Amino acid sequence: MSVRVAVLASGGGSNLQALLDAFNEVPDAPARIALVISDRESAAALERARAMDVPAHLVPVSGRSEAEVASDTLELLERHAIGLVALAGYLRLVPAAVIRAYAGRIVNIHPALLPAFGGQGMFGARVHQAVLASGARVSGPTIHYVTEAYDEGRIIAQWPVPVLPDDTPATLAARVLLVEHRLYPLVIAALALGEVPRDSELQEASFHWRAVAAPDAAEMIHLIQPSTLH
Ligand code: GRF
């Protein structure tokens, strides 16, 4: 049986679309997007979900207490029997009660190589501006467990992407986003199949990376394997 995944998104939802395409019309997929939640009514992510018959709900955040947002969110996650939560461009801090309820089962994708270029206020173009300003030659997405602090949960996977000399924040963002669309489905599938160590186990894990060659590039996916736990 596939794991029912909820995606939380505030914006365009291209990562959501990559997950929908990877799982929702694929027989025997290990995961299925079963719910989409957004804090913004205008989020294209809601439209993308509805277009594929996935329940899509608005949970407003502005002007509401954390307890109200948590209660609405938890009610939806429970009603849809969600086993795994994936943040994909969700620009709000997830209420602590939700993180506790889904501890070890809630992940985020960030468009830079954490622990650098993360934290509060580091989203969208600002991330890529900071990477370019630093002179870094490599960037790329990070997928990590979500904790109560922005971008600080343990890292599950990263995919390095070159920074080119004439990059602007927009060109770098586009190059990273293409890789995000490939990495997120791989990691969600691995999580659904129980192939990723749980958050608490990562603390003890001796990091050892499995490299998976991308079919069309020299880039590599770095994915922590449970077999490396001693
Ligand atoms: C992505 O770059 C993701 O890493 C970041 O927000 C962006 C969302 O893009 N957290 P999209 O809405 O999935 O197109």
C-alpha cells in the first residue's frame, strides 16, 4: 500500500507537480500525494492539485494564532490519513504541534546546500543572491527533516549543481529547480519505502554517501543509506 503524502506549498508548486507526476498516475507507486495545503488562496499549487483530483485546502495563517493553524492542519492530516508531510515552497513556520505529531515524518526541500544559506528569511531569490555573493562555486538542493527551527533538521539528501560565472539569481534558481524536481520524488519514494534512516537514527549514523549517477550529467545524488548504520 502506498504512503499517503501531504504537500504544503505557498507558491507555484513546481515541486508539487514533480511529485504528482512521479506518483499519482503510476501503478504501485510507493507514495501518493493525497492532500495539498496552502496558506495562500492564490497559490498555483492548489490548482495543480485540483487538476489531478487531489484534495486541496486553504489553511490561512495571517492574523490567526498558531493554535488555530495547528488545529486546522492536524485535522486535515488526520482526516486524509497522511503518513508523510512534504514541504515544497511553504513559506510559513509549521506549528510546533504539527511537527511533534509528525516527528520524523515531515521533510522540506531547500534550494541551497544547507547548513549554508538557510535560516529565517532565506527563501526564494534571497537564497541564490547569497550564494552568488559568497563566491561559492557549487550550490544545489537539500532535503532535510523539519524541526521547529528553520532549515536546521538533519539532512537526508543533497545534489550539487554548478554555479556559473555569469549566473544571476534567476539562472541559478532555474538550474537548481530542475534538479529539485528529480531529487524530491527520489527521496519521497525512499522515505515511503523505509530506505532513509529516521531522524533520530541519523544522529548516530556515520555518514556514508551512496552516489547515484544522474542519467544526463556528471552530477551525483547523495543519499544516506540505512545500511551504513552500525
Ligand atoms: C523551491 O526552490 C524550494 O526549494 C523552495 O521553494 C521553492 C518552491 O518552488 N523551498 P515551487 O513552488 O515548488 O515551484
